[in-house]
Amino acid sequence: MTPEMFDIYDEDANRIGTASREEVHTAGYWHQTFHCWLVRPEGNRRMVLFQLRSPSKDTFPDRFDITAAGHLTAGETIQEASRELQEELGLCVPFDRLSLLFTVRTDERGTVRGRTFIDREISHVFGYESDWPLDAYTLQEEEVSGLYEAELRELINLFEGTIDSLEVRGVLAPNTNADGNGGLPQAGSVAESVRTVSKQDFVPHPDDYYLRVFELLGKI
């Protein structure tokens, strides 16, 4: 199988070559990613959507994360990387309808299945307002186990530390084994899921990343 290749960059964001996904996360090369957060209007409230990462992911499996995101492959542009919305969620949106929230660098480290990884990303973060209900999305099961939502203000409270947990509602991909509360989806269909989550259930992006995203999502 041909390895997935990424463009890699130095500390000044100058391109210095290409490397495989595994090498990028082992050596800690800087690389580019596309992030897109979806928000759903509900009366006067705004519901933020986030995905449950597949248990097979090489970084942060079974954690809650950005609604749709992915690495830019070698030679790929940010506009082309917006394919992640369609691939992961079945949502086709013209790139010019996405709102650029900000660009940020993150340096995250961890261990998965006994292997240490270093994830240094130059992330282009977008937002988009979608009125689709959760069960209208088509989840890419090898990447996404479920899709959840929570009220924007409650998420801000969670990441500011004024509450310790909150209840989130979502749907699971058809072949997901369980929803964390013992529920099992029926074969070939999504299943509703309700979970109580804490900040530790999310991918450990810096708190100010999440808070900046939530603040800006309230304005699009």
C-alpha cells in the first residue's frame, strides 16, 4: 500500500520536502491541516457539531474532535482539502461559502498503542452554518464513529471550567459497536446516542483554541 505523503515545513513555514504520514508523526515535522466546524441554528440557540473519532485512528482514537478535518496531502491546496466535509460527513459545500475563522499552529504529543507521536500542525480553521439534522449526514465509518452536538454556550462553560460535564446528543455510524452508555445501533442504520462528557473526552487541543472557535462560530 502506497503511504500517504504530506508536504513538510520548517519553523518559519517554509516547505522543506515531503514525508509519509508515519514519518511526519514520528519525527514531528510541521504539516498543514484543514479544520471545519459546523454550527446548527436552533431558535435563539446555536448547536456546535463535533465528531467522535474512530477507534482505529492513529492519533486520539475514541475522542471527540472537530466536525470535519484532515491533513493536506503533498501538493494539495486548502481549497482542495475542503473535500473532508464530503468524505467524512457527506456534505458538499463550495469552498467560498466557508468562513475562515483563523490559522493556528499546534504542537501536540501523545501515545497510541504504545507508540509515541508528535503532531505539529499549521491548521486552517473554518466555520459553516448548516441546518441539516444529525441523521442527514453520511458518516465515513473508518474515520468517524459518531456525530454529536451541544449548545455553544454550554461548550464555552465546559472549556472555561465553570462546569465539569455536559450532556451531548448525537448519532452513531451503523457499524459502531456501542455509544458509551451500552446502546447498540441496528445494522445498516444510525442510532441515537446520549452521553455525558467532560473536557477530557475531547482531543486535547489547547483550551484557547476551542474557546476561540466557539466565540467565532457565534458570529457566522
